[in-house]
Amino acid sequence: MKTIPTPHDSLFKKFFGDVGVVNDFLQIHLSPAFLEICDFGTLTITSGSFIEDDLGTQYSDILYSMQTSEGAGYVYCLIEHQSSADEMMAFRLLRYSIAAMHRHLEQGHKKLPLVIPLLFYHGTQSPYPYCTRWLNCFHNPDVAQTLYCQPFPLVDVTVIPDDEIKTHGKVALLEYVQKHIRERDINIRLPDIVFLLKLAELSKEQIKSLLRYLAQETNTLDSKAFLRILVENIPRYRKEMMTFAEHMQLEGLQKGRNEQAREIARNLLSMGLARAAIERATGLNNLELDALMDLAV
């Protein structure tokens, strides 16, 4: 008889690849609370591998899906078999469960499914020596429970009063700018931004990033006035501000050139000039000319 390299795996998958076997197993070993919500008439076997970009392939033994007995929704049962004890097994089961939830969402579902992980253990050490409560994988399970069994901490800057934000030390500037970035007129916030800049002591890279962010995310920012106020009030950033001002000037010139090219192209198109000639004259490509034609219709 041919020797099988992994006899435990082979035997397990032969039996647990049979829906009838799985049905009996789950009916016996699931708690009454879970049995009540499972529609065993819809029990099916799905693939047991999950692909995660940062983690590679995560392999659970076999994954089963059912619809719930309470209407819309799904219940997955993930059965993992082990012949050796693993202190981190509860965390592995959690990883598999989250991977199954993620794949469920990728299939177009809008809510997370219940995933019930079961560990099938048949090792030499008896009984199984580790707790299957994943929170016990932490050094301090009580603190972990406080964190993971209630709503996660939320920092909603949209509802924090400005006066409170201004007391938030080095992060105050970031919070204030991102709270107000979508206002119709960001210029009314410039005095506060300058005040917070004085307190922040930003690095050169941070001030450059801030200036780019304000320029890109607002349509109303008076860049010249803002830079003048900054230079007058915070001279230590003069070099970065001048570099930024030159960059903005170049962008403005380029924008003007592009608009001028489009205007010339519109006139030439209306005159019926060949597209190839218009492209050479203006530097615009065929798609850009198509867009001009659509606007003209």
C-alpha cells in the first residue's frame, strides 16, 4: 500500500469533504445558540485558502457556508484540525475567520458574516493545554477585552471645538486644518493657522507638505496673501515659502499656457483645420481635442 506523506490531513479531508459527515459533526459539537441560527439544509463546502497581500496564503483546512435560519445572512464554519498544541492557535483561527469575512465582502455582500471557528484536536498531549479564547493570547487579556469588545476609539475632529483643538500641542495644526479644509473660504482661517504654525515648530518637510495640501485641497486659498502673512509672522520658514511661491507661479503659468492652447485649438477646429495640424500647433493630443469637441456640441 502506498504511504501517504500527511496521513492525518488526508484522512481528515476525505471525511470532512463529505457534507453528510460535516452536518453530523456540527449538529453534535456546535452550541445550541449557534445551532438555532444555522440552516443546515443550505450547508455547502467552500474553498479553505485565503490570500492576503501582506501575509501570503493563509490556509485553513475546510470552510463551510450556510444561510441563517433567521433570514438574510450567512454563517461560515471553519474547521481546523491539529495534532500538536499551539499557544497561538486561537489567534490563527481569528486570522482565518477575518480572511473569510473579507472574502465574503469582496463577493459583494454588505454585512459581515458570522464565522464560527472550530478546532479539531487529536494530539498526544491531553487534554488540549491552551485556551481557545483569542484574547488570552495577549499579555493582559483584561485590557485587550476592554479594547476589542467595545467601540474603537474615535477622534472626530469635525465636532471638536476649535478652542479645544488649539490646546492639542503639536497635533493641533493638523487637526485644525483638516477640520476646516472643505470650507467655502479657507482664508478666514488663516490667522488661526498662522497662530498654530508659530506653536508647532514644524520640520521643513512638514511645512512643505502643509503648503501643498492647502494649495491642492482648497479652491479659495489666497496663496499670495497667505505666503505674505507667513513670511511676516514666521520668518524661519522663509526659504520653504519662497520655494513654494515659485512653484505656484510656475503652475499658474503652465495653467495659463494650457488654457491658451485650448482656446487656439477651439478656433482651429471651428475653421475645419486638420487635426494633425492642430495637434502640432497646440501640443494637445487627440483625446484632448475630442473633449473640446464634446464641450462645443
